[in-house]
Amino acid sequence: MGVVTSVLAGPFEEGVAAWNRGDYATALQLFLPLAEHGNIRAQALLGFSYANGLGVPQDDIEAAKWYQRAADRGDDIAQYNIGIMHQNGQGVPRDLVGAYMWLDLAAMRGHQGAAMDRDRLAKSMTAAQIAEAQELARKWKPKTQ
């Protein structure tokens, strides 16, 4: 008698499979309820989808909303992306202190490139702005939901 194994994929795994085959609309249908219920990876992917118009119309405000939710919970990629959005005033008001804080948090979590972008940004900031951003980063705590 042979061994039969079955792997039951959940909605996130099904969404990733759809994403990987380029079926972004299906992936987003699967990710949206997960993101709304706090799945950080789904939130970050929704942010990326809206930022790049993958399966949805490109929308910086919606991208920022989803990146922010994931960033608030500690996702380093989302922290990096929302930092860049704050730096550029893309989907959110331009905020160099906020941008520095998010890039600093992403760098502390090991995001490659965040430290370099943070340091480049610092060249256009005052010492007081940098100190404020660093203090905000030190005090930051991830949200639970």
C-alpha cells in the first residue's frame, strides 16, 4: 500500500501561487480578507500591488494605507516602502522625519538598502530633524493589529 500525502494550501498559499503565475487579480481576492484580518504579508503585498498597479489600478494612497498597516506591525519591507513614500510625498504628505524614522526601523530589522537610503536622506535634513526621527524610532513599538 502506497503512502498518499495531500497538502492543503490555505488562502495565503493559494494567493502566492496565483501571484507567481501572474494572476494578480485572483491573488488579491485571496489576500484582501487576510490583510483585513491582520496578515502582515498580505498587507504588504496589497501595498505593493497598489503601488505598482498589479491586479488593481495603480493608487499611491491605497498603497500607502496597506504599507502603513504592515509597517505599524513590524514588517521591514513595508517600513522601507512607507519610508520612501513619506520621503517623496507619494500617497502621503511629504514628511522627512517620518521617512527617516521608517527607514531607520527597516534598517534595524535588516532591510538591505534602508540604511543607505536613510543616510542619503539625512543629508537633506537638519540635525534637529534627525534627532527627532531617531527618538521616534527608539520609542516605536509594533501594533498588535
